Amino acid sequence: MNKVIIFGCLMLFIIGIVEVCQAGSIGPIEPLGPMKVSITAEDNDIYKMNLISPGDPTITDIHLKTSNQGYAELALGITEWNNVYMKFGTANLSYWINSDNGRSQVIKYNYGLMWGIGTDAFYEIVDNFGLGADVQFNTWHTNADTITGSKSTTFIQKGSLSVYDFQTAVYLAYNYHLSTDTLTPYVGGYYSRFKVNIDKAIEFQDPNFVYVQDASMKSKDNFGLLAGLSVTATENISLKLEGRFIAENAISFGANYKF
């Protein structure tokens, strides 16, 4: 019961920070051991990320408004301290654009197939306290769905885009052992590079103008902080909650099963 209360309180705390403050979750990892396997079901939500579009001088402000990513992650232990993993799932996004002529639009994109690869490691510095690291790459392709804005706007051509997300991080973690259960809080920092390539130009119009968006976008801020907690539910099952801030405002929740 105590671990459930602690986990719930941390969840509320992290959600609160995200609401006022991309890539999947980062830590903590438990080295599986050579040729051992685990699977994780995870939901990752980005609430905001500042973007820039150097190829379009008419855009005065642009940011990722939301992105939901749901996926399964399969991990394989390579050594006593290192795992590799791959993930498959779906992802969507929407972004907000403000231009120099006063127009403001939100373009929402459908769910597309997402995949990713990564590797992580953990080194125990002293008993129960250690340093973790993670490197991952994720990508997906999607088509435009709807557009709303400050003026009555309709699509001429919905267009499509591809997202590429690279992330690397380091963090400190500590294992609190409670009888048969373990709580693992962790904090750290990360570098993230989020890029959006327009594959097919997006064309839309309002009562006065026709617009074409074909310039790529990328994250404006690349460095951030992370905090999270992992809780063992059984010998083979653990739950994880993580928040990431500054470079993106995001929260992830996952359930892991070790075979």
C-alpha cells in the first residue's frame, strides 16, 4: 500500500510540473544480463515543445502542441550492465503556427507507424546507488488530418511529414528496498534533437490568402532535465513514471515484464 501511495503522489507531482513547465522515456534501467529479455508497454505524451522553421521567414512563432506515442519496447541484455532495445507503435502530433500577417493555425496529424532503437547501461557506484545512461532514436511518418485557426481555413492539399527524434541522457538512481519491493527514484539531464521534415507540401487557404508550408522544423531547445520513479509490483513486473522538462514538457508511463 505504501508504494502505491508514493507512486500516486509522484504521478500527481510530475503531471503538475509538466502542465506549468519528445522521444520516449529514459530510465531507470535494470541490466537484464546476457541474453535475458524484457518487454515494456509505454505511453509517452508531449504537451509542448518550442520549434523553429529557418526555411520559412513568415513564421514568427511555432511550437509542438501535443504528441501521443504508444508502443511496445523489447529489450535484450548484452552484458551484465548493458541492454539494447527496439520499439514499435503509433504516434501523432499537432503544432501551432503564428505568422507575420497575424494568422494563427493549429494543424493536427493522424497516427502513423512509429519505430525506434536504443541502448542503455547502468553502473553501480556504491551499494544501491548508480549512474545510468541511455541513447535512442525514434521516427514516424504521418498525414495531416484537420486544421483550425483564427480565420476560417480549409485544406487545398493536406500533405504529410516525417518526424526524427534523437535523444541521449545520463541520470543518477537509488534503489530503496522495502521487504520484497523496490522503489527507484532517479534524476538527470538529457539532450534531444527533434526534427520534422515536410514530405509533401501542406497547402491551405483562408478567405484572403493561400498558404504553402514546405519548410522543415526542428526543436528550438535541446537540453533538459528529467525525474522519475520505478516501482516493482512483483518479481517480474515493474511500473515506471517519468517527466521531462525544458527541451520538452512530457510525461511517460510504462509497465515492464522480465522473462
